[in-house]
Amino acid sequence: MGVNLEIIAQAIWLILPAYAANGAAVLVGGGKPIDFGKVWRDGRRILGDGKTWKGLFYGSLIGSIVGFSQAVVGKYLELHGRNILHLDYFEGFPLMIPLVLSLCFGALLGDIVESFFKRRVGKERGEDWIPFDQLDFLIGALILCYIVSAIFQFAGILDYNWFLKNFSPLHLLVIFVITPLLHIISNKLYRGR
């Protein structure tokens, strides 16, 4: 049982809104920090200047636009019998809204939580903290998406857990292998500009 092209494509497709949100927050961030410049009990910043309200808002917005576009493309492929890779359409409208938002906002929330702990261990903004820098947003996206999916199932909105239906162990393996590599490459490109 190997990982084939279909599994890889599905894994990247499913996590793409989180990738877009995380990348956009870095590119369009700036402005007022989420922690308002406050320090924690240890005398260090709570989060630091890298976590801003603008990055949170625009990162979530851009990631959501990517995810909503994917939902439209996925549904179009499904309706026209061209979905050969079986790409998901996030349950279509209106369920795609909370599902996609959970991936986007979860990604940024994961990054914010990691930043809090990064400051606590004395790491500065931009200083590497492997593997947490590479996986924080991914873990946040997956956890929040799982919670939203579980709520949908518990409330009877869906008769299954969307997360568990779509993120198989193989999909998660692909995501956890590819994400650190993409993160390191994108950081080198971003810092080199």
C-alpha cells in the first residue's frame, strides 16, 4: 500500500487553504501586533511583532478565497465527470464556509500559539525552531478542522465526520512529510528577496 499520485494530489488539495492562509499572513502582514506590544511575566513579548491583526485578517481572507475557489472547481469537476483525482469540494455551499475557515483560521491560530511558546523558550522572531516552525500552522489547521467536523456530525448536519472521511492516515503522512520541505524552501525564497 504505497502513496500514489492521487493521494498526494488530494492531500495538497485539502490543506491548500491552510498553506495559502499561512503564506498570505507573512506576505501581507504588518501593522498592529496582536499582543499590542505587551510582555509576559517572563519579561519577553507575548507574541512579538510578527503576529499582526492585519496578517490574521488577510491571511484568513486569502486562504478562504483559495478554499472557496477549490470548492467551486471540485464541484464543477464532479458534476462534469472529470474529477479523476477525486478532489473534494468541501461539501459545497454553505458547509464549505466553516470547513474552509477552520483550515485557514486554524492555521494562523496554530502559528500564534507556537509563537507564544517560542518566545517563552527565548527564541527571537525569525530564529529557527525546528520542527515547530514547520508544523505549527498545520497542526492548528487540522485540529480546528477536526473540531468543526465533529460538531457537524454531533449536531446532525452531516452523518459522518468530514475530516475523518477526507484526511486518511496516508493523506496526513503526505502532508506531514511535504509541509516541512515546502516551509523551508518558501522561507529561503522569502528571506532571499
